[in-house]
Amino acid sequence: MLTELTAAIRRTVVPDGLALEGRARLTGTWRVISVDTEFQSSGKREPAFGPDPNGFFVFTAEGRAMALITAKERQPGNALEQLAALCRTMMAYSGTFRIEGDKLIIDVDVSSNQAWTGGAQERFIKFAGDAMEMVTPWMPSPFHADRP
């Protein structure tokens, strides 16, 4: 089963001239508003990190992207099952980025999911004022091992 991940993010500081293009339009800090998984076979959507996730994307003028997203309700702990739950409720990665048309491509050099390190994360991007929507191409779900 293939899934699509949609993230809605909003700038934390709005620069003068939202008409900026390309890398300049992305540069800055963006707060995560929502992250949803859509299942291709059913069209069903569900929040990947709960209804009110915590997180930020940071894009630098030099071309570095960093993302950290967590579920809002997380419990600390040191036991193996608690640590596993903490890992299942977060996502982080960083790498250099480029823009090709309406596609953002991040070449990942460090990640909370080692399977992403050394690969590319692709997102189709759309802007609306100080908000941006990022949508993945259809892919196996990184969050649902029981529903590939």
C-alpha cells in the first residue's frame, strides 16, 4: 500500500516581499501546523503525529534544510518500550536542498530514520501567503510498518 504525506507549515517570521522566488522564498524558519498520511488504496487520511504536532523546518540561504517533528503528547522514559515509543513519535532529518519547478528535493545526510540517510526526500510545494504545503510523491509509509 502506498501513502502520501502532506505537511502544512507556516513561517515564524514573515519577510518583506512574499513575492520572493526559489531558495529565497524558502529561507527561514517554518512551524509545522499539520502532518497527514493519505492511503492511496482507500483515500483515508490520518494525522501522522496527532492533531497538533510540534516541529519546525529551517531552510538556510546557503541551501541547508533541517526538519524536526514530534507528536505533542510524548512521555519521557528510559525503558526500552518507552524509548521505542519516543522514536515512533518523531522524525528528524537534515541535508542540502534544491528546487526544481514545484519540487523541493532534500539530499539527506543525517536522519532519525537511517534508511533516509544518503537518499533524497522529495516534496511538491505550494505557497499561500506565509504558509506552504509540502506533499510527498506516493511511497511506502515510513510510519506504518504494518501497512507498507
